Amino acid sequence: MNKSLLLLVVPLLWQCGGGFGGTSVSDSPAVLNVSGWDPKEVQRGGDRYSQHDVSAMRQNGAQGLIARSAKGPLLDDKFSDFMASANRADLLLGAYHFVTLEQPAKLQAENFVSRVRSVARARGLSGKKILLVGDFDTKSSPDRLVDFITRVEQLTGVTPVTYLENSAALRSSLNNASPAQKRIIRRSPYWIALYSPAGTERSMGGDLTPDGLTEQYGIWNEWAMWQYGGVNWENGRSQPKHYNTRSWRSPRYFGNMAHPMERNVFRGNQGDLVAFWNRHGLSL
């Protein structure tokens, strides 16, 4: 092969090679997630946003926005505004509930569905598909995932997406789930969090890819979304962290946004993303 051509091809192979599901920051649909912690501080010149105006996200290429509804019994006070502003910006709408340990998972599922419906009615989101997501604590057990997933299904007819706060204990717990529990959890697409090849904690070690982390749970055959970028809090300031290696590259910030943000790629194309949202989204 011509040397100059090889120099062009090899980076592309690194970007879309095995373990990354054929994804790249530039070619995969971008989905952002937010909570009451957002927007984080301005760190550079560029576009800004608030819970009342997220149009800059759309202008920078975002396709969807997933906002936190609550953390356990504590409601996120920016959820309603984020949902309304995302709708005005023509973004796909999503909601996640952080499933904590102090309440039964079934009760949290009921509260989650109730809040999403209430906000959708109040903010004029009738007919809009709102992606449903359960975000599970590192100490969660298989039965808590099963209880949340099945209760949401009973109430809505929709299987929610699963996001995991990765830990060695959680990987061990899910690996040891019963076959019946794994069948139920497997219905729920896996939204993976992985910010570096070393994984979300040092005990993982090695040059970890999203496929590699997925395998460690012993449940899913593949992941659906990958949160490759987030933040670390240091001395009261949020420091961007993101998966960025020779094998898979990502920028420090999202587009020209002035704030650090939690960023995701979807495994598929634009049409796949819309179909995914329709399958796992609730509408009034």
C-alpha cells in the first residue's frame, strides 16, 4: 500500500476498530445527559446553555438530551425545565432516575413514571417519545434491577434502558444473577459508562474497551450507548474526563461548548437512534 494512503487509513481503523462497536465521535449520533448539577461552570470561550435554553447543544450536533428526574426520593428541580427546553430545541427527549438503596426499587419505578407523565403533561409534551432510563447504584443487586425494569414495563409497556454506576461489586453481583434474572435484565439495553481504557476504577486494569466491560457483566451481548465523556470534581471545579487514545479519539469538550459535559455516542445511525427511542420511549 502507498505510504501516504496507509497514513490515512490507519487512524480510521483505530477510530472504528474492534471493541468500539464501529462508533466514533464524528460519525455516531451524539446524546448528552444532564442533571441538577448542570450546567457546570464556564471553562472557556464558546457556546453556553442553561436549563431554560439548550439550543447550543443542538447547534453543536447533539441529537438527544437525557435529564435526571430524581435521585431516589429527591426530585431534580431542573428536570422539567430541561425537558421543555430540549423540546424547543428539537432534541430527542429522555429521562433517567437514579435508583438509590433507601427505597424499594418498585416504588422508585412508580415515582419515576408518575413524574415523567406529570412533567410531560405540564410542559406540553404530549405525543413526544421520552426515553426511560434506570441509573443503578454501585451496590445494586440483580433483584433491584429486575424490580425496577419489570415495574416500569407493567406501568408503561416500555422496557427502560439500564445505566450502571460501574464497580467490581456490581459486576460480581450481576455475573452471579440467576438465569431468570439475567433474561429480564437483558431486555433492557445497556448504556455503558467508560471514560478511559483503565476503566471506571483501577481494579479493572488493562486496555479496556466498551465491549470488554460489557462482557464482564455476563448479561448483555452488546451495549447500546456509550458515555465516553464526563467530569471529575476536584477542589470545587469540574475537570473533563474522556476516553481518548490512539484507538478511539474524543475531544476534551463537546463542540465549542464552554462547559464540561457528560457525552455519549449511540451505537448505530440516525435512523437506528430514532427507532431505539421509539422502542424504549414513553408518550402520553
